[in-house]
Amino acid sequence: MASKAITVGVGIPMIIVGALMAWLWAPIEADLQNQIELVGSIIGILGVVFFISGLFYTKEPVMH
């Protein structure tokens, strides 16, 4: 069973923010374009990682 809180609450917003930074904000800033693209790409990649980990997250019972 997937965790919707991780997938929808963290993964998807990080992907969107990273894409917006890399595609929209970076071309506007000529001096810091490479750094903004790098940070936006890293945020997007981490968003994909959180999205995938949210899909595979399950609560397992603790065995005593």
C-alpha cells in the first residue's frame, strides 16, 4: 500500500518546483543560470526519489 502523504504531499510538489526553477526562472537570470538550473534539477531529482519511495512505503507490524 502506497503512502499518499509522501507521494502527493512531498514528491509531486518537489518535482513541480524543481521543473519551474530549471525551465522558467533560470533563463531569466543570466548571471546565476547554471546554479539555478543545478539546484532546480537536484530538487526535481529528489522529488522523483520521494515519489518512488512513497509508492513502495508500507507499514509493517512489529514482531516481538
